[in-house]
Amino acid sequence: SNIALRAAKLVARATGYAHGVDLHIVKRVPIAGGMGGGSADAAATLIACDELWQTGLGRSRLLPLAAELGADVPFALEGGTAIGVGRGDRLSHALAKGEYHWVLAFADEGLSTPAVYCELDRHRERNHADLPPAPESVMVDAATLQAVRAGDAVALAEAMQNDLQAAALKLRPELGETLEFGESRGALAAIVSGSGPTCAFLMPDALTASELLSAFKRAGTAAVMVTGPVQGAHVAERR
């Protein structure tokens, strides 16, 4: 069930490579944190094995393998700013300008993605929320696209939303306090990352991000400061 091991086996199967590999993964994000850490591990493994084994697949031929591994793996392979359709594995790159400053606050325990999706189903049943039929063409929020094209953090903050947030908050109500903590200390927007429990805070600039990071640490909450967009999985160093 290890997604990195599955990624290595897929490359070997696709290329006929008959030997093995030692995988050493240094994780810097929480397990079950709603940040796509497993998908990033898988994408890195695809790139690493193709490079190490000199199998010559390249990014374009690794993408179908990435989609086979999971919906988020293609984006972890590609990076940047993209629109995902279908399961999220079919990507279209979006024009993006500038750099965004984020603070990520971690919870002490992970949150099961299947449990969050089940709670989302219950939430919709309780609120009699019928899902509309799938549109024939993909509809992307115009405000979001305009914000990223302009590099406008304020406009992006106004457009941000996460359908899974209500379900995550139902399962872990204390996340609401974390979101309020950041919002009251300069965050342009506060949102649950993926299925949670990590909370993400979009900040106006590096200074306010650093100040919020310090506030979280004083409160005893593990947090990091990051910037984006960033490139996808790649070989950082050749030996």
C-alpha cells in the first residue's frame, strides 16, 4: 500500500527494468495532514527512478503513471498553478503572476480523508444539498483566474473556498479556533488544506507571514512559512 513503492514498481513495469532501488524519504509535512504529502512522495519517486535507472520516460510519459497512482500525483509532478478536472488528475496550466506567502499550521493528529468525505456526504444530506449535474464543459471561477493572473493576493483571498472545510470542522471543531487565530492576526484568508487538519493562511507579505508564524509558535502550535507557486517534483542534485 506504500505509494512510493507502487510508483517505483510502475516505472519498472513500464520500462522492463529488472533490478531494485533503495528509497529514503525525508517527510517534512504531517502524515494525513491534507497536504498531498503522499502524492508528492509518489511524484518524486517517479522522477527519481526514471533518472537513476536512465529509463528515459520523461515527464510526459510519467504523467499517465502518476494518474494511475492517485488523483493528486500528476499535479505534484507538474507543479506551478493548474486547473484540475475529472478526479483532479487532468490538468491545464493557468497563467500566474507573482509569489504568494502562506503560513501552514499543523494539528497534533491527522484526519482520515475517507472519513472527511463521508462526513461531507452526511453534511449534504442534513442540509438537503443536491449536487447539480456535471457540466458539459469545465467551469472555472473567473475571479480566481483573474486573481492569479494579476498576482493579486487580496482578490485571491476573496475567491478561496474548500468544499471539504465544513466536513473537516464537523469532525475537528477545534480547527475553527485555529482559523480564527490566523484571521485575527493579519491573514487575508484562512482555509482548511484539502481534507485537513492542516490550516493554510494566505498572508499579505513575508513580514506578516513571519509575524503569524511567531504567534503560532508562542501559542504552542507547530507551523511553517512557505511561498508558492513552486515547481513540481525534480532532481535537486546529481551525484
